[in-house]
Amino acid sequence: ELTVDKLPKHAELNSSLKKAWQASASADDHYAAWAQQAKSKKVCKDGTARSTSHTAQGNKASGDATRAKNQAAALWNAIARDHGLTERRSEQL
């Protein structure tokens, strides 16, 4: 049996996963807030929603999440290859 704390670079893996999930949640929150804003005529006119600060913050958080997921996938896949476990793509995290 292999416990997580016995995995090589387990602290880095845990940190990357946590950052990825937190950034993804932040992006979701900002995009949801933007969608709420888009209900107003100030933000959405003639069927086209303009960008707001929530859009920009959502885009930044989404990029942060992608980078953290890429790092986590690379760390996990190195471990997976060494231990005969299933490798994962970043978009699966």
C-alpha cells in the first residue's frame, strides 16, 4: 500500500492541486458574477455582453488554474509511471 505522504514530491503535488482547485473555483465565481452583471442593459446590449472586472478576474483565475493543473499533472504522471498508476491529463484534474 502506498500512502500519499510516501509519494515523492507529495507536498508539491498537494500544493499544485489545491492551487488549481481554488483558482478554478475563483474563476467560476467571477464568471457567475459576470453573468449576473450581463443581465443588465449596461453590460449586455443588443445581445452582446461586454467585459467587466469580473471577466478579467475570471480569465486570470482560469489561467492560474490551468498552470497549476499542468504542474500537478506533470508531478502526478512522474509518480504514476514509477508506480504503475494511471497517468492524468491536466484537464482531468
